[in-house]
Amino acid sequence: MKFIPKLILPLIFFLLLSFGRAFAEFRISARPYEGGYDLGFGSISSGNPAVNKEIIVAVNSDQSKQYEVVLTLLDPLTNTGGATVDSGNFSVSAVRGSNRSGTLFSQDGYPVSFSRSIIYTSNTQGLGDSFKLVFSLKGASLPAGSYRGRIAFTLEPVNASLNSSTAVLNITAEVSASSSVEINTGQGSRMLSLRPAGEKPFTDRLGVKISGATGKQFHIFQQLSAPFESSDGSIIEEKMVVFKVEGADTGNGPSQPTELTQAQQTLYTSGSNGQSDEFTVTYSLKSPETLTAGKYRSRLGVFTDASASSGAAPQNFDFEIEVPRVLDLVVTPQSGGSLNFQVAPADKNPVASEVAIEVKINSGKQYQISQKFSSQLVNKQGQVIPDNAFTFKMEKLGTKGKMKFIEPEPVKSGDTVIFISDSSGSPDKFKVIYELKPGTDVPAGNYETGLVYSISEI
């Protein structure tokens, strides 16, 4: 029994040794310094000289064997139209001092190509290490588009029989043409406002300036997010706003007033090569006098077809319409500023005097109109017309509301409600006819009275 430990110990040692070798490390990784998994250059203008992005390459090895890291271009940066970034626009350089041991090459930079490029060699002990590389992409002269490509970092032993390890990085870049589109309101704010004040009431403008050239035709679109709505839920339909494009030189847009809609609308179409241009978009409100008073708001998005395809957010402008409150009672007596009845001694037929009343209002609330006489009909001698000899009635003038006195009714002193509007408080118009019936008890002469009309919301 005392010989058993001597047999077990070598077996345990062998198992431990085998276990350690099964987990030996010889691998490489590459990751962008900014995070993520792809080497992304983001958005690059074709007029931009260069955009630089840094990556970190790390080697883990416990093999005590010298190794080297090889950089290879697997797939060149190519856009959806087939255009490829040549080696002169895509280069790599090492960050001096970013490694702990070994030798880091390419510190002055060189093109990334299909050729195998040794960028790092370890010391003879093959210690693990990490280092930084800077990749540079030049946007100059590149056609616009979305570019994709791949590079590989391969960890290879030097004079040793070890399996190599490879890390692959995807490369992405969005290259835009060297042009810009600037859109601003006349005040430099982010709001369009159609108000009653100003040199041109209920009008505002967007100024658009296109600099440079895209190399191909493009469009500028606009889209209203929702109907114009006030705080109390009232709506102004978008078709009440019209727009037109003025001053465009190399491109064109609607030159006649065009109704605004919630659908995407083409605001401008460039020339065939997307040349520079400058123009104004004028927005105006139709028939403001027909709209209900209040402040109405929506939002207008303006964008190009390139920004739409890339998913970029449009330039948004708050869009406000201010309709001022209108409350005006226009009274037009047949005989001027007062009711005037001329009665001759021989008159036997009634004498009439008419008053046309027009209501200009946009509150959207129901209202009523009252009449109030300042006195009875009286002549200069102080003689008074009897109440039963002085009557009034009403007639329509395209009237929408309710007239309360269609048949003749004796005129009474004090306030009398004579008209009630429709439920929408629409502007309206009607006529009041006042009639004097002469008789033996009505002396001849001129008779006058003062009359006041008032309007109030119900």
C-alpha cells in the first residue's frame, strides 16, 4: 500500500500539464479607440482633406515565441455605385511610443493595400503587447456615397509552428459632396410666423443658399408635421397657407402660389450637376379675415433627398399663424347717422327708414345683437310719436343667424335683443326697417331719435 502515492503523483502532474497546454494563448484583437466594433469614419465631405480614426491592436501570447503582426486590405472601400477609394486616399500610421516592447513600424504612414504589410514585430521572448494605429481617409475628390470595406490583422509566429490568429475590422464611411445647403428665416430664428403686422402682413420667408456642387441633381423637400392648431383645439387647414419660390437661378421650384399640404412636397429641384444657387421661399396666409381668431402652431421640416436617404433629421422650423381678434359692427342708416322721419300734414301712407347691419367677427363664439333707443321719436317742439304708430321689422341679407322680428313690432324703449348668430358665431348681415304710421294724432314735422346697437357673446 505504501507504493500507491508514487504511482498517483506522476499521473496528477501529467494531467495538470496537459490542462495548462489546452488553454495556451496566441491571439490578436483590434478595436476602435472610440468604441464599437467597426472602423467608422462617419460623415465625410468630399472637400475635407482627411479624417483620422484610431484603433488599438492587442496581442495576447504565452508561447514565448517571437511573432509579427501583418496588416492586409481584404475589401477596398467601395460605395453602392461601385466607386472605390484608391490607396492614395486611405493610409495608416503607427502612434510612436504606444507599444511596450518589440518594434512598431509605419510611424510615417503608408497606403493600406492588398499587399502584406508587417506593422509590428515582437521581441525574441514573444511577450504580449498592444499598440495604436491611426487610419486616415481623405475625402477630397471622392464621389458621394456610403462606403464599406474590410481590413485584417494577422498574428503570425516567426520560425515557430503555431497557428496564426486573425482579427477583421469592417470599415464604414459616408461621403457627401463638397456642397452645403443653408436654410434660414429672415430673422435668423427657427420660426416662420404669419402675423398681421409688418410691411407684408401674414407673410414670411425662408432663405436658401446652396454652396458648392454635388456633381448630380438633387431635390429639397418640405413636409408639414400636422395641421395648424390653437390651444383650444381650433384648426386651420394647411391649404390656407400657400408658398412660392423666387430668385432661383440654376434650379427651379413652384413659381406660382401653391397650397401647403401634410404630404412631402418638392420645394426645389437643382440643376443637372447640383450647382450653387440662392433663392427665397415665401409663405402667405389666404383670406385671414375668414379664420377664427387665435394663435395656431405646427412644424415644417425641410430636407434634401440625400439627407432623407441617409436617415438624417430634417431642418425643423416652428410655424406659427396669428389671427387677430375682429369684432366690428357696421351700421349703415338709410338717412345718415340717425333715424329721420319727415311727415307732411297730408301724409296717410307709412314712412319707412332702413338700417343695414353687418357683423364682422372671428371669435368663433355665438353672439347676439341688441338695439336701444335713446328716446321716443320727438320733434323740435317736443311732441312725441305714440308707441303704436312706430314699428320695426327685419329682413334677410344672406343672413345665417336668427332674426327675432320678421313681422312688424312696436318699438320699445330700452334694450331689445333683435338677432342671435348661428352656433359658430359666423359673420353676418341683415336689415332693420323702421316704419312710422301718420295719423290725426301725429302732428306734421321732423321726428328724430338716437339708436344704439350693441353686440355681446352668449
